[in-house]
Amino acid sequence: MDCVGYCRFSSDAQRDGYSIDAQVRAIKEWASREGHVVKKFYIDEARTGTNDNRDEFQQMVADAATGTFQAVVVHKLDRFARDRYDSAVYRHKLKAHGVRVVSVLEPLDDSPESVMMEAVLEGMAEYYSKNLSREVRKGKTEAARAAKHNGGIVPYGFALTEDGHYTVAPDEAAVIREMFAMLDNGSSYADVARWAKAKGLKSRRGTIMDGYTVRRIIGNPMLIGNYVFARIPSATQTPIVVENAFEAIITPEQYQRIQAKIAAQKHAPRSRNKGDDYLLTGYLFCEECGNHLYGYSAKQKYQKLDGSLQVYIRSHYRCSRRRGTGCHLRSFVKSTLEDFVFGAIDEVLFKGPTVDWIVVELSERLKKRTASADEASSVLKSYERELKNIYGKRDRLLDLYLSGDISKAAYSEKAHDLETRAEYLQSEIRRMTPAAPVSVSAATLKKALTAYADSANADSPEYKKKILSTFVEKITISNEHIVIYFKFPVPGAGDKTEKALSGDLVRKGASVVTLAVLRTEFPIAAVNAHDYSVFTIELV
């Protein structure tokens, strides 16, 4: 009888004597002993038997239709399939082509007893598979609760200790911090990927870092010290999060800030013409309906004096909801609108009396906040004294409880009251404590704002993108006027001074406040005329 051999192993099967070599050897010995010929072996390596997603298995079933063999020989029936449904289905398909399944270790014939025994063996194989899966899942869950590595590639930025816990890899952590700094300063993923490539940096898989790799690294919640297992929930596994499981590489504030940028970019419009670089895409909003403006190009023609037609390309920005929605915003010529915006950045922020006005306005607000901080200092000191007294009372209360002078119920009640008051005082102290002295001179403010003055109108698209990400929050436009919301870093003692100005700035919440914003309104006629002399401005 002509037959073929089918062999399969999973990673677990290798440990229990089911290696490929052992299965092949057993099948050959059986064929030699029984007088059969094994024409070919179909081998699936590291493939589970709980489903039929096995290349060699499917090829074997297909080849059965050729009639070149009459039996499929396996070491044990569980090598063929561990799922009773799959086993029955594929055995039926093989039988239709005159091919039967033979087990070396479980010799069965066509008797009723063999049929029952075969069903029992298949049931045992399925039970073993499902029980093994449950035990493996249980082990991974316990490892996850202990914040230990659960297999796979160790994420970039981390290494493993001898007992399987995560620790920060200093060199890779420095790379990640540099990536976040670049993204915070307006660089794109492509910019970061180019930087990584120029540095010769590679991923954990040994490949050159690209934009996709950078996204995966930046989006890993482990960067803030949180262990996460099964980030995508399934029917058999819910996510497990262990906070502060190891040292953080970046701060939660910076992580959330970058993730917010990622989310915004997913919904940002894209140019309809990939060959053109529409620099204002993502910044322009229709004032009438609130939607983005996008860039598009169209061919137009005009007749020359000699009667021939000249074809040229016209590039515009237009509202994404203009057609069929009732929005009446007209289109704007790409080059005209872009030239106006970049000219406005140069004229408003870097030249003329506007710079002096900004300097005076910020300086006055700094002084007011400094005065307010001085007035609150007496209240702050009283809170600090009260909190110190509470700590003393808490220690004395514990001594009384340990010595048996008060009951557990009395101790719990008084300790709860003290803790509640302490938490309130701590929150008030954090709120009222100035982050840093805010003594920033007008000269320092002006120097910081004019740092870009000499090169603000550079012609390269890369530099213009950098200017936009640095100095433009958004642009709203209507048929009557255009409003540019300019942003700029508050100079001084870094984040400390910026936090002290948080009451006067636009951005609040979890992210660190770093930008002041100017609302600058121009009449729409100024766009075509490139006239920056007529505008209204306010620090919002």
C-alpha cells in the first residue's frame, strides 16, 4: 500500500517526545514492518493541532484527490487533529478519495469497537489541548500580576532581570527621550525615523527604524512605568495593568501630550493630491461649519493669442464640506494663502511694535501673578504649619493604639479624620505653591521671541513646517476675515516659569502649559494684498 506520513509538533510537543525526527522514525519503522511504502512526508513545524490553519496539512488533503496514496500515517491521532470536529471533517474528505488515517501507536480497524475507541482517543486529545491552553493562560496571568515578562520580544527601551522583571536599558531609554523631545518640538514621525536612520539605530528585530517602528515605540504605555498585559482584550483574557511596576522612561504628562497629537493626526485631513505639499493642511478650519480645509489641484485651460490652448495647474484650499452641505466658503489660492500666513508670522511676531506689545503684556501679567503669590504666602505658611502638626498627632495617636490606651475603633476613626484633613492641606499647598520665581526681564522675553527673526521666511518646505508647528495653533477663515492663532514658548526658567503663567495661557489640564496664544484677525482683503498693517490682536 502506498501511503504518506503526516508529522506535526508545537513548542510544547517537543518536550514530550513528539519531535519531528521521532515521529518520522516511528512511521518509517511501522511501514517497513507492515510492508508499506511511504512516498512522502508532510511536516508542519510549530503548528497547533487545535485548528486546520496548517499549510502542509491542507496540501496533504488536496493531494489526496490525485489518487497517488491510499493512507495517511501519523504517530498518534492527536498529530492529525486535536479538535473532534476538524478530525471528523477531514477524515471524511480523505475517505471520499479512498484515503484512510492510520495511527502507529493506536492500531484500529473498522470494527464497532475501534470506532468507539477512536472517538474516545479524539476526545482525550481535545481535552488535553483545552486543558493545556487553560493552564498556560493561568500561568501567564500570574506572571502578569507580578509584572514579569510573558514571552515575545522585550520592548525597546527595556531589558530583563534574572527573575524576568523589566528594567530600563539606559542607552535605548536615551533614544526614546530624544524621540519624545523631537515630537514635542514639532517633528513628524518621518523626521524622527530619518534621524534614527542617520544614527544607525535599529529595532529589536534588527531592522532599520521607520515611521511605523517609531509609532510602536512611542505608543508603548510601559514608557511611563506601567506594566500592561493583553492590551487588546479577548474572550479569554482581560487586560492586566500594574502601575508603577518599574522605572519610567518619560513622564506621564509628556506621554499623554504626544498620544493626543497622534490621535489628532489620525483625524487630520490629507492632501487630495499627493504630489503637492499643502503646508497649511491640518491648521486651516472653516469658520462657517468648523471643518478642515484641504488642498486640491485642478487642470485649467486658456487660449493663447495664436489660438492654441495652454494647460496649467491651479492649486487651492477649500472646505471639506463645501459641496452639498450648504457651506458657502469659497476656495483660496494655495500660494497666496501660504505666502500670507508665513508673512504674517514674520511681521506680527518678529517685527514692528507687536513684539514690544507682547513683551509688555506678558511682563505685566508676570508681575500680577507675583503679587498674588505674595498675598497668598501667609495662608500657605499656615497650611504648612497645620500639616506638620497633623503629622505629629498621627504619630502620637499610633503610639497610644500600640500601647493599648485606645481601642482600635477609636484609633481608626481619629486616624481617618486626620488623614482626610491632611489630604486637603496637601492639595491646597500644591495648588498655592509657586513653581518658581517669575522674575523674567522684558529683554529676556524679547530676545526669545526674536530668535527666529533672521530666518522666519526661509524657503524650504521643511523649515516652513517647523515654523508652523512652532508658532501657529490654528487658522480659521471665512469669506470676510482670517484669524491666525499664533503661539510661542514663554521664555524664562523653562517649565517652572511656564507653569507659573498657567492662569494666563490657553492650554490647561494634564499637559504642561508651554505656550501663550495671540488671536490675530485680518480682513480677507489683506490676504491677496499681503497687507499686514490692519489687524486686531489680543492675548487670549
